[in-house]
Amino acid sequence: MAQSVLTIDLGAICTNWQSLARMSAGETAAVVKANAYGLGADRVSTVLAKAGARTFFVAQAEEGVAVRDALGPGPRICVFGGHMEGDASLIRDANLTPMINSIDQMLRHVEALPGHPFGIQLDSGMNRLGMEPAEWSALRDIALSQNPVLVMSHLACADEPAHGMNAFQLQTFRQMTDGIDAPRSLSATGGTLLGPDYHFDMTRPGIGLYGGLPFVDALPAVSLSIPVIQVRDVHPGESVGYGNSWVARVPSKIATISAGYADGIIRAMGPKAHVWAAETRCKIVGRISMDLIGVDVGNVAETPVTVELLGRHQSVDSLAEAAGTIGYEILTSLGNRYARTYLDP
Ligand SMILES: *Cc1c(COP(=O)(O)O)cnc(C)c1O
């Protein structure tokens, strides 16, 4: 079998959620947008609901429908994108809670689904989603009279604890919401780690559940094992892969492994990336192809049957560094071609 195996540790995801929940002053939700950062929103949501999560966040209404199908009635499923044109029947039928981002969305929501629960998203400085202070002042009394289930905002720099933007956004969020009755939420994983001033009534971790920074104490949640298809001797002066970008200087042993950029293994990381053959670190050589990658296994005692790209030896964040990106992008790029195995809690 030339299929790589992606193992997703649902127990580690539950443990990470519980660790963040112990840190959080109020309720701890779970962010499962983008198919739970690529790991499977149905499986992840189901185990987190069993572990005690009562509120889930997705980016788009369609994602919310999939999570509702997995969870059944009960848990609250909130949509960051709010109430978009054409969403009314999805929001009603799957009982989703849109986070209203503007006066236009508010009007659309109360007109299409009067009395249907909603939350409010405020912009405290990131300039991405939510109502700005002036818009909020205009709408505030009317919106609050409709009893929003949550009033939230989002931090731009929470992964840099010393960044002045954190205190600025905290102050802005307080100015916009102090004294209201509705529950409040400001923090994702990074903000949760900034301490209780940032927690309010609910934290909303995503990446920390899946083993990524900035939650340094997270348990790794994924491992990726890639089969070796062939091993060959390459003589000095011979090249490996497209464009002859790597040329052997000494007699070399090169394994061809069965995964490539079509699986989300970012092509640009090639020159800096490694895989592991049991306990030995092996360099990727030559260009990453669509389905294949060359690996120098000259220092491995026994010819490996598989190599590890993610797992015990290499985290999503160390791989991200080789690619000049972040763990979030490594996770959400994980391909559809892998055999996915779930370890139950
Ligand atoms: C993605 C997202 C989160 C979760 O962020 P992490 O950094 O993955 O914990 C929380 N809130 C909002 C608004 C988001 O977009």
C-alpha cells in the first residue's frame, strides 16, 4: 500500500481541551472551523461534546450544518461569519447561532428569523470582522434588547504576550461592553494563555486543541507515516528529482517516499525539511513532487518501510518553520489522500 497514514489522537485533543478549560475562568468552547483544522469536525466535535464542551464555533453556516449533523440537538453552534444572504434556512434548520457582524446582518437576521438566537461580534481593533465602536453605539440598545447569547471580539496579537495591541484591544472591548448583561468572549488559544483578565465568560480555543503553538504544553494530536516505495544507490555527480536541484557529492542512499505537494506537503519547504526513520533524522533531497519525495537514508542502519513527517520527533510547528509558515497552515493543508485513523480517548 502506497497510501500514507494520518493518525489523529482524539484523546490528546480532549486532554488539550481539558487543560485549557482548567485555565479558563468561564466556559470553554471549541473552535472546529475548517473541518476542525483539517482533522475531521464530526469526530472532533463528537468527542469534545462528550468531554463537556457545550459551545462550538465554525466560520460558515455550511460548516455548522455538518457539525450539527454530527452532534445532534443540544450544543450551541456559533458562526463567525454571521448571517449571510441565503443562510436563513441553514441557520433555522440546523439551529445555528450567527455572530452578527454589522447592522446589515442584524436587519437581515431579525427580518428572516425573528426571535432566533444570535450573538454579536465587535471589532476591537483587528479590522477583520465585527461592528466598529461607532456602529455598535448606534445599534447597541436595540441589539441588547433582543438578548444576544454572546458578545465577542478577537485579538490580533495574542501569540505575542508583550505586544501592546493586547492591552489596547482589552481596553477597547471593555469600553464597548462593560455593564451589559450578555455573556462576553474575547480570547482564542493565545488570549486564554494571557490570563484571566482576557477570559470574560467564555474562551474559544482552536489551535491549542490540535496541539499547536502558542499552547506550548499541548499534546501533539497528529502523526503522519509515509511509506517508502523504493530505495536506490545514487553515485557522486548523479541528481535526484525534477530540475536536478540536488546532486550527490558522495555515494548516497536515497529513498523515494509516497507523498508530495498534492497531499499538502508544501513544496517550498523541501530544502529545509526532514523526515524521521525510526530514531534517525533524514534530509529531504531534491524537489518535492506531486506524489513523491526523495529522502537521504544513508545514515539509517536498516532500510525503513515508512518514515514519519509528523509525530513524536517533529511537531506541526517545527515542520511549519521549515516551510516558513505556521502550524495552522500545516494542519489545514493536510491532504485528502491519506488514510485517516482515529485514536479514541
Ligand atoms: C479561528 C478563531 C478562533 C480560534 O483561534 P485559535 O488561535 O486557533 O485558538 C477563535 N476566535 C475567532 C474569531 C477565530 O477566527
